Amino acid sequence: NFIFKYSPFNYTSKYKNKPFFMAYADGGYSTELLQKFYDEIFVDDKDLLVCKNATHFDLYYKPEYVDPIVERVTNIFKKHIK
């Protein structure tokens, strides 16, 4: 049997010289690993939004979480896409 193991930590160097944005819910799964992943992205222009009192699924459809994420992504696009 072949077992495929994937670790996003093996790919943090792929983000070099690129803007990076990440959002996650503080009530989601494995928030410590998500924070560690963000911390290991070594770029000058990065942004993190931790949605307080939210679950992973809340970020899909609840305006109080989706709207701030969309706003942050929009600002990144406006800054970097001309």
C-alpha cells in the first residue's frame, strides 16, 4: 500500500517574494499549526486575520466573517494588481 503524506511546511519557500494572506477561525481545527505555518512564511508583505469566536465552516457563509476576509483580499489585489 502506498501512503501519501503531504505537509504544507515543505512548501513555505514557494511564497518567497509574493504577497501572502491567510485567514482562519480561532474555533477551527489545528489553529496552532495554522499559526505556525503563517509564522514560517518569510515574506515582507503578509497579512493574517484570525476570526474570533468562529468555526471553520462559519468562514464559508457568515457575513460577519466573510466580509472582513473579502475586504482584506480586495485590498491586497488593489495594492499588487495594477
